[in-house]
Amino acid sequence: MKMSKMYLHTLREVPNDAEIPSHQFLLRAGMIKRLVSGVYGFMPLGYRVIRKIENIVREEMDAKGAQELLMSAVQPSELWKESGRWNDFGPEMFRLKDRNQREFCLGPTHEEVFTDIVRNDVKSYKELPLNIYQIQTKYRDEQRPRFGLMRSREFIMKDAYSFDKDWESLDKTYDDMYDAYTNIFTRCGLNFRAVDADTGAIGGSGSHEFTALSEVGEGVIAYCNHCDFAATTERAECVIEAKCENVELKEINEIHTPNIKSIEELHEFLKVDGEKLLKTLLFKAKDQIVAAIIRGDRELNETKLVNALKIPEHELEFASEEDVKRVTNAEVGFAGPIGIKDVIVIVDDEVPHLKNMIAGANKTDYHIENVNYDRDFKADIVIDLKLMKEGYPCPTCGEGVNLARGIEVGQVFKLGTKYSEAMDAKYMDENMKEKPMVMGCYGIGVSRTMAAIIEQHHDENGIIWPMSVAPYHVIVSIVNVKKEDQVELGEKIYKILQDQKVEVLLDDRAERAGVKFKDSDLIGIPIRIVVGKNAAEGIVEYKQRDCEDKYEFTVEEAINKAIEEIHSSVL
Ligand code: ATP
Ligand code: MG
């Protein structure tokens, strides 16, 4: 492509609302355009990268026998009502009505649609297993769209759905997809980890998230350097032994704590460690108030809480001031386990082992000391509610875990029969017995992957694309387009590379050399060949985007080096 003809508008300034490198560079490199919050379009250079990622995804999915198709984005509400998710999905779903008031949504995901198609077509075990996928635009009205392609409201996803006759067969399909994902993200040049994950609102029994390690990631993963444990912090089980089993239980005693409302203030006021305190957090879950009780220095894991309550995430909110006053009979800040009324009490599994604790008194300006589980209060549910932190024991081997931030680029789920049972997707087995299909689903955020690659591959001047996803492999820059020998040689190299099937850009714009170099760094083309003042002698400059070194090469040397570099890269 000749850049003089190319639709490309780069920006020198960093756009105001772009906080992270991938968002800034995608906008500055003119690869994406924002239409409204969380909604972006792809410009020619950016779309080439998307297609590269899509093709890697296709090749690896096809290699595992998955078949590509394309379903509609518009979905009728009836299917979602059958699975029970029309309500469960909540405000993230873009909903619309047709002219006859029939309800639809713009697909945030496609379990229902795929299950519907397959239940109508597939009748016999002979047709299973079946794994079908699409690469399609998805819609989610995210509460906080941000970071450009990272969390947008319209985004490109690859979603696959598998149908097997039993769990054993699903395990095989799942392992195949796990391998395919490992290949895909490796080929995309990502430093990632596959971690054990929560199954969330989608339901099911087993899941892994593929997480690209990055400081800007919204997810946190916990991993162990002593064994192969790795999980999202939401998912990670916290197995912590309480140390004070044989302590004598003391008498309950009210303490005056005027205006001391938060756990931090209490900590200061009483000069005791968080270990001696119980915090009581009040939530509203549908129509019920829930009191979640956890040791003062632990953090509540809301995912574990919603899973224990068996409600979708969006149905959990903080209790209102009014609700707090009603159930505690006190101002906000003095909630505790003793005497609280009309609530579901759910305690972290460490709490029953803790002795002589300090908690809110359910009385304004008072706390209580020497609170003990069983003697003084009981719970409706006792379960691990802790959020994993750095140094907590690994649930597999007991050594301290490490935490790292990451970007979830893909997720694989064993759905089991959740959807096939709800939606009656059955097949006849070898003995003519009807059975529900055993399902899996597998998503990759294609546009988010593009952003994640940039997060891991950039410097202060711009993007450094891995060869496999680069919009072009080589850029040939003509320093001065008024010099005939430079133009001629530039065109010649461009032609030779094209003939060799190299994806090449020719920067033949009537711009200053500085502008051209800045742009080529910004858009991140892996190899640059500069045709300048030594053109008459057939000498050019060769440079790779990922290293500082520049070489004076003959035309032939530069071309050979470029081709060799491309062929030796992971593509
Ligand atoms: P998240 O937890 O980040 O909201 P999710 O777990 O809801 O994502 P899935 O339903 O597993 O997402 O979707 C499959 C993939 O689609 C994710 O792994 C992610 O890469 C991508 N994805 C999900 N939501 C978005 C979004 N709002 N913008 C861009 N990509 C997204
Ligand atoms: Mg996910």
C-alpha cells in the first residue's frame, strides 16, 4: 500500500480521555475512532490487525475440528426467557422492541441461540460431538465502559459452543479448546496465564480464564511459585487456619465508641489489630438484607458472596441507610452480629474459630467486645468469603501465593447440562435413550486482545507489533520524495517485497522525514527500510521496531534480512 493514497490520520497529541497506552496509541495511530462512549469503529490499519487476530483464531479453532458459522446479533427474548437469563443478565443487556412491541436484545453472548439451533437439528449421538463458532460483534451495556477496546459496549468476540454426549467427551473437547487458546495467545505474542476461574452468571462447573499479564488489567490473578496453582482472586479458595482454638471465652462487654463508624477508625480508637475485629457488611440482595461478617483485616469477595446466595451479581447492592437503620436499630456504622434482625447472616468460615472479638453493637456509638460465634450468634451460611491476598497460603500446597494484574482475553467453560436441560436440547444415545447434551462454551475477546497486545508491546513512541499481527510487515520510507533516485529505489524495493508476498507499506508522502519516522514508530511496523541520501549507491538503512540498532545495507541485504526476519517469526 502506498501511504500517499492511504486513509490514515495520525495524531501528535494524546487524546484527553485516553488513560492507558493501548487506548492512546490506537487513537493516535488512527487505528480506531470513537463514536460514543464504549463504541468504536476500526480504520483500515486497525482493521488489518483485527483480521490478523481473527485468522489466527480461525486457524487454531479449525485445527481442532470446530466449524465456523455466523448467527444474527439480534435475538428474540423468548429464548432468554427459556434459559431464565432474560432477567438474570440485567442492565448489561441492550434491549429493544420491534414495531409490534415484541422484545429482542442485541446479543451479549449466544448460548441460547446456539442451543436452539442445535436442539432442532441434532437428534442422534452419531452427530456428536459438535463444536461450532463464530466471530461476531457483541453488545454489552457495560456499567463503566473504559480504556478503549479493553472494556467497550460493542466489541468483537469469537464465541464457540460445543455439544457432547457425555462429560467424558466434553472433557476432551474442553482440553482441545484449552490447547487451541494456548496456541492462539502464544501466536499473538502475549505473555499470559491460564487460570482457574469463577463460572459467574453463565453457570456451569469448570472454567479457565486466559489472562494477559499487565499492570492496567482489571483482573487480579493469584499464582503459586511452588506448585501449579493459578486462579483469579475471585475464584481462589482461601484456606486459612485460625490459631486461637483453646482461648478462654470472656464475658461480653459493651464499649463506648462515640462516632467511630469505620473499621479503620475503630482500629485507631481501640488500638487493636484488624485481627481482633469483626466487620459486618450489609447488602441488599433482591428483597432481602444480607449481613456478611468477616475478620476486620480481610477483604470481602463479592463473587463468593453472590455465589453463596445463588443470585446474579447485579442483584447485589449495598444496603441503604434506611435499611441499615431498620435492621440494626442504630445509625450507620454500628452493625454487628448480635441482635441484628430480619437479615440473612452469612459468615466467613474463619469467623467460627475466632475468639473474643470486637464487633458493632447494633446501638449507636457502641461496640461490643468478647463476641464469640455459637455462644453469642449463629449464621445461616458459613462459607469462605475472603478475597485472596498476596502471601495467603496456596490452597494446593500451603506456600504463600503471589498476585499479578492481568487482562482477561479469553475464557473457557464447562457448561454441562445447564442450558440443554433448561432448553430441552436432547439426543438419542446408542440404546435409544433420550439424554441432555453436555455443553461447553469458549470466548475470546478479539478486539480486547488487540489492546492487550499493545499493552505488552509498546514504548514511549508507539506500538511494537509482533510480526504475527502487524498490519504490515515492512515499511519502506522515502526520505525526500523530490529526489528521483530515492523515489525510484523506494518503488523498486516496494515492488520486490510485494512480489515476495511481503505485506509492505511505501511511505511516499510529501512529508518531512521526521514526521515519517514518528508515524512509522507510532503505527508499529516491525521492519523499516529507509531510502535516503545513499540511494544512488544502492545503500539503505535497515531497522527493526523492537531494537535501537540501525544498519547500512545494500538493497539486496536489506530485502534478504527482512524476509528472513519475517520467516523466522511466529506467525
Ligand atoms: P469481563 O469479566 O471482563 O467483563 P466476561 O467474563 O464478562 O468479561 P465473557 O462473557 O467471558 O466476558 O466473554 C468472553 C470474552 O469477551 C472475554 O474473555 C473478554 O476477552 C471479551 N469481553 C467481554 N466483555 C468485553 C467488553 N466489554 N469489551 C471488550 N471485550 C470484552
Ligand atoms: Mg469471562
